[in-house]
Amino acid sequence: TSDTVLGVILTMTAVLGVIFNLLSCTYFNHLNPKNANSAFFKKLYISITVTDIAICIALFPAIDAAFSSNREGILKSSRPVCVGSFIGWWLLSQTSIILVELSYFDTSLI
């Protein structure tokens, strides 16, 4: 069914997102900054990758609902947890957007 297809896509997205963002975080963590500006952007890129890892992990309620038979998942029984997880995911995604926008000021990439 379409729910299963959605669940598989979300699962693959979450797993690959965690893996590749962990690799990126490791890469940025091993960079040696040359000055204060480089150190700032190193921290910014690490923040972006950590936020993206959290976004991928926050997909769990949607993955759970996609694979459940009644499309409710385990979090449906607790409305505050369900609403809180959605708000948390939304805030994480907005934070990621802001952090990526800040990275456009990195002139060393130009």
C-alpha cells in the first residue's frame, strides 16, 4: 500500500540521513581552523549536521504511523507527545534552515 511505500521511503531517508550526517560531522570535527572565522564556521557546520541528525531521528513517529495497521502508531495514545513531537520536528527543521542560511556568509567556499 501507499503507507508502506511512504514508511520505506521515510526509513531509508532517516537511516541514510543519520549515516551521512555522522560522516559530515566527523569530517568537520577533524578540520583545523586557521583563524577565528574558520573556527566559527567549523562550529556552524557541525551544528548543521547535528541538527540534521536530530531531524532524521525525529521522523520516528511518522515512520511508526506509516507501518502501523491503523495509521496511529504508538504515539497516538498520547496526544501531548504526538503534538510535542510534531512541534519539535518543525522547530528542528526551521533551525536547520536558519543555520544553513548563516553558512552562506562563509567566503572561504567561494
